[in-house]
Amino acid sequence: MTDTLLPNGTEDSGGDGKHFRKGCNPLAQTGRSKLQNTRASLNQQIIKQMRMRAGAENLLKATNNNKVKEMVLLELSYVNANLQLLMGQLEGLNSSVDVYQSTQETTNIPLIALGLKETKEVDFSAPFKDFIMEHYNEDGRTFEEEIADLMDLRQASRTPSRNEAGVELLAKYYSHLPLIENRFFSPTHQTGIFFTWYDSFTGVPVCQQNLTLEKASVVFNMAALYSQIGTRSDRQTIVGLGEAISSFQKAAGMLSHLKETFTHTPSYDMSPAMVGMLIRLMIAQAQECIFEKIALPGILNKFNSLIKMAQEAVKVSEIYDQVHQSMIQMPIKDNVPSFWSVMSLVKTNHYGAIAHHFLASALLDHELGPNDDEDQQEKALSQVYDQLPEGCSPLDILKNKDERERIGKAHFRRAISSHEEALRNYGLCQHLDKLKVLQEILEASHRRSLNKYSDYENEEEFPDYFEAPDII
């Protein structure tokens, strides 16, 4: 029972091995716990307003009195306005990515973490005791301690710590669920136990008597916890970036398992379309950390190194573009925080701009010299472009100084344009203005491309409107 729970998230290695980790203290005033407590409070307010709306709508259908109808319509307008306000507050919570970031002072672009799904407490005690008596002809009171242990485990799993121990806690509870299902949840008998979980994006409650919703929600929370571990990692170190990459890949893996195993969950945040988008988001963030890991030791100012970094950056940009495209599709668009959509668009533009900056630097700063490997550079450049202007080949670009300069400057102009688009989208989102570190990174990148372009720009030249080719 509760005596078997040890403090400070530790686990007893001795004794009979029945001890398991506690969850985080729900009263702890950490940024994440405050966020979860506020989300739980909002969920309760949303369900109250939804009940009021349902009652008003039923009364509207039932009455023929015009005066009553007018009063009900007025009440409905108030309820709908309150619901809209509460949904807006919930979106604001889902946009609070700063509390999930690394505690180290960093200059990294913030990452998105999934919030844990909230659930109501469940009392297994009386239904399980009755079931044991009816189906197994044993006194249910003899199993009070085991039932209490199960309830303690579920309660602890509502507030898992943000580390591998928290994931293990959720996994341990999840491993109990098939056993419980086989013994107590007969298809022909209802236990009277209701499991209520709240949609992590809308706060709308979903309630079921079977364990499908319970199992799916625990898997979702394991993915969410991995995403939080990933965002918390110290991305100023190779080890921290490795942890972040692994965590986001594991989050994507858990979400893939959710999508494949639980295909008909009634909660929209676990629908195939929504989970598919979340998988892409986790993969994009893993790819972003891979780019950071390659760049962390420093980027060699050499032709092949710059070409490689251009391709790595455009890979991140392409994946975030896929994420953004999935986020703006209906009905995902109505359920995902607009902040997430704008953030994915900002990163699409930002990393695309970085790719064009690197490629421009490779072309303009590194003319093909007599000691350079011509075949190697030609191969590298040919892999960057899917399509070049008619009559132009990679070797022509490498050997012709004017052509190198023309295409290099075109890449700088495209980099500057993409940086400006990233800054414009940043300014349009009401929640992004809280992330000053992101603004500083975008502005610094923009200045770097502007300054580099100005080194090669000649005011006396006739303006060249040639557009740089796409990078692959």
C-alpha cells in the first residue's frame, strides 16, 4: 500500500521487491507541475461549460415558449463565449514550450514537448472485491493490499518524473493492464469502473468502461514524457544532443505503436491523423538535433563541409515543411495550437535560409584551385541540385568564376528572403513573442546573411534577378 512507496523517486532494491517508484509530488511548484495543475483546472471548467451547453441545447429543443427560447439563446451565447475563452487559455498552455526546455543557459531554438494527458482518479476497491467474490468465490477483502498497491501505482503514474524513471513507472503500470483486463474486465460483465481521460489539446473528456482508452492514454503519456526528456536535454553538449535525438526517436516510436495498435480511440488527440502529425513532429525535432550535433564542434570553412551542411539544413527544412503541411489540414488545424503551426513554418524558412547561406559560401569563398579535387567537387555539387538552368552543368559552375558568383549571390538573396519570411511569421504569432531567444537567433542569422551578401554586392552592377535553384 502507500507504505511501500518510497520518497524522492527511489526504488528499494532489497526486501521482497514489491516497492515501486512514486510519481512527482503533485504539489511541487515546478514550472511543469504548475502547467499540469492549470491544465487540470481548465479541463474541469471546460467539462462544466459543456454540460451547461448540452442542458441549454436540450431545453431549446424541448420548449415552444418564445420567451424561454430567448433566455436560453442568451445563456448559450454566454456559455459558448466562456468555452472559447477556456479553449484559448488551453491553447496558451500548450504553447508554453519554455518550461520544458533545458535548464542550462542556451542559445538553441526551442523545441516542442507534448503535455501529459490528464485523468480522473479511479477506485478499483469495491468493484474488484465484488468481482472476486462473484467469479472466483473468494473473499475480496483478502486482496485489499494488492488492490491498494495497484491504485497507488495508477495514482503515481499520473505525475511521472521527467526522466527514464518516469517512463519506467508508466511502463510498469501499462504492463499490469493486460493482466487486469483478462481477470476483471469480462466482455459479458460490466464492472462499473469508468476511465475518464481529457483530450490534451481541447480538454474534452472521454469516458469508457473498458481498458482500451486507459492503455492508449498511457502509451500517449510515455511518448509525451520522452518528448519532454528530449526538450530538457542539454543541447550544448554532444552527450545531451545524443540524448535528445534518442528521446525524440523513442517518442516517435511510442506514437507509431499507438497508431498501429489503438486504431479506434474516441479521443481526437489519439486519432490516426493527429498521431501521424505528431510522429512527423518528433522525427523533425530529432533531425534538427542531428543537424545541431554535426554543427556543434564547428563547421570547417571548406567546400565539401559547407555543401554537406547545406544538405543537412535543407533536410531539416523539408521535414518541418511536411509537419507544417499536416498541421494546416482540417480537422487537425482546429485542434493543434496555432503556435505549433507557426513554429514549424518558422523553422522551415530558417533552416532553408541556412542551407542557401552555406551553399552560397561554398561557391563564393572557394574557387576551384589547381590543388583541389575537381571530380570530388563536381560530384558534391551535382548531388545538391535536382535541376540546373538550361545549358549549365556543375562543372561549368565550378570552373567559371562569373557563373559561380552569379549563382552564389542568388543563393544569398534566397537565404535573406527566407530569413525575412521567418521573422515575419515569428511576428504574426501571439505566443512566439515570449521566446526572445528565438527572435535573437532569427535576427542574428538574418544579419549574417546580409553582411555576407554585402561583401559581394556591387552597386554598379545591373541587378540580376536570377533565382537560385532548389537544394536537395
